[in-house]
Amino acid sequence: SSDQLRVTAGGQEVLAQIKTLGNWQDGSVKWVLVTVLADVPAGGEQQYVLEYGRDVRRTLTGPPLARAQEQGVVIDTGALRVAVNEHGDLVLPDGSACATTLTAEGGQQFSTALGPAQITIEENGPNRAVIHTVGKLTAADGTGHFTVEQRIEAYRGCSFVRVQHTFVNDLAPEFTNIEAMSWQVPIAAGDWA
């Protein structure tokens, strides 16, 4: 199993997040995803070794980065604390939310901030957390538009997150004209300097 894997550098175990992605028919590990936060100076090098076997055990552990709460998820990397609210929007340290908005042909406004989202913690370990959200762009009258799917990635000790957006046109007809679409990140210059 992936419990019988660890990563070392210079003969010392390093904190590794190891996730089994596939198994052979006999149940043994076929593929793993290994997340290690490398600390190598510019121009330097470091060799990492993936050790495996019946007698290999990971001894280094750490708390998971994400925690589910009543209205979403809180992510704490140690260097940054953000949240994902019930709308699937990333909430910055100052409490402001990053909403996706759309202006349809004819001017009707839609926003992720007006509708609920499904929120799933896809990966949650000591090095990396991935939060998956799926919600509709919604108008004030409750009308839905495109589906917005996001993956929000955070890494231990890092003061940033990565957000991957996917916009799904699941409307009829297949082609839909829009006037504008944006992801609003409400920060002032120098806020995160």
C-alpha cells in the first residue's frame, strides 16, 4: 500500500503527501501521486528518493490544510488563511469574496455569489489541499446560466493559491452569446506585498 512509501533527501525523511491513484489487480500499488515541497536554493540541487517496501513506513506527518465548516471550507497553509464559501467563491483574508460574473446578451447579470455550489475536498494533506466547487452563475431572480467549476489548490507554507476555472455551457442552444465574463478579485495594490 502507499503506507509503505516514503521520500528521503540526504538520507533523512521529508514530509511527503502520497496518494494512491491506481492499483494492480492483486491490490498492490500501481501509480501514486507524491507531493513534496522542495527547498532548494537557486542554482542548487537536491536528490529526493522514493523508498518503498514491506519494512518502509512514513514517520513524518502533519495536519491537513483544509477543514470543512458549516458554510464551506477553511484553508490554512501556515502563511495564508482563506476560505471557500457556500457559493464556491474563494474568500480572501480580509473577508472579501472572489466571484465570477457574467453579463448575458441583453444585459442580464449573473454571479456565482447568488447561487449555491457543491463543495468537495478532493485532496487534503499536510502539503497540498485541492477544493473542487461546482455551481451555477445565477441572476437575482434565480435564473441560472453557465455552470462554473473551480479547483482551488493550496500548498503548505505558501502565501498564494491556484484557481483553475472551467465554464460549462450546458444551455440550449449549444451556442450562447454573452457580453462579458469575469472573475473579480477584490484587492487593492499592495495588499499582499
